[in-house]
Amino acid sequence: MKIIAVIPARYASTRFPAKLMQDLGGKTIILRTYQAAIGTNLFDDVFVVTDSDLIYNEIISNGGKAIMSIKEHESGSDRIAEAITTMDVDVVVNVQGDEPFIDKDSLQKVVSVFQNDTTKSIDLASIMREIKDENEIQNPNNVKVVVDQNNFALYFSRSVIPYPREKNVGVRYFQHIGIYAFRKQALLDFSTLPMKSLEASEKLEQLRYLEFGKRIKMVETNHVGIGIDTPEDLEKARLLL
């Protein structure tokens, strides 16, 4: 089984323009993320796929592998799908370009889903963590996921799901962490399927997979990721480094 990691990297960012090219301890954020992905030793290959000459040249000039997007894309999945169309791979892991402090254990968990899936019945794997703080549960920026008894995703939402009409039934709330692993065909299928109303309403691309019958296996983690979405996040990352 050939497993690769792909890091989709846009130069533009609404909240923090050019964030991936910002300095973090003498290296750019995107270069640190790329090198951290290689350092996990989980992947047969690692690529950055980008719409930016600056990001492309940053990776190539430091001995890495990068791919320029040909088309404009609405989502990271579309960008990755274009890049891997002709590659001989089985599983593709989407690594977030703005998370240079990669959690190897979480990546290992999503990779293991496919290594253990002898019937090849799982299309995607992703990560969730339990949240208990009421503010975290209510926050629409924290995407929630509900799962069945075998930890397959039933639905993702920015709303509180399930709704707590009855408080004392032991419901657990899970935040979806945006680490994905895909079978190649599921990713290629995604890029040809139209956006439907659920995805359009919630602005969550993972709903397209569910709307078209793909199976998403969720794996639980305790890790809290450190994403860099604002200049304040970058300062925290510098202190952590």
C-alpha cells in the first residue's frame, strides 16, 4: 500500500494574508510543516500543492517536492485531487499547511484505518476529540461530528449536535479535527461531484462525501492542534518553538 501526504497551500488567506510564508524560528511556516511531515516517517512521499509561485519556489529551493495547481479550486480536496490524478498511490493524507507542530500519533491513527481495512470498505478517515466546555460546544467555528456505534460519521455541523433536549443521558460532544486520509478513488470522485445543499449551507466540504454515500471512519484523539490562523497565533507558535 502506497501512502503519501499532500499539503494544500494557498497564498491568500482572509484572516492572515501570506501566513504560510511568515517566519517561524528561521524557516517559513510551510517549510516547517513540510519538513515535519517528512520527519514522521509515515509516508512514502510528501508534496506541497499550491497556487503560489512563492510557496512553490520555497519548497523546491529547499530540496522539497511541490506541485503547481493548474486550476482555481474551491477546496483543499479539489486541489489535492488535481495533483494526484495520475499518481500511482492508494491512500492520500491531507496535512494542514498552517499546522507546523504535526502530531504524529494522530496521523498514524488515520493511516492505520486503511492498513487494517482488509475489505477496502472505508473511503475516508478523520480525527475527532471530545469537548466538554460549553463555549467550545456552542462555537460555530468548532465543527462538531456525531458518529454511529462503529465510529462512522453520521453528520458534521457548526451547530450543537446532538441538541441537548435531555441533559442527563451521557451524550459526548466531539469536535472534528481537519486531518483527513482518503482512498485515491474517493478523492477523485469528490472532485467530479456537485456541491449539494448541505455542504453549501454549512460550508463544510466533508458533507459532500456523506451526501454521496461515502463512509468516513472517525478516530478519537486527545491532541489539541496548534493552527496558525492569525498574527496572534504566530506569536504563540514562536514562543512554543
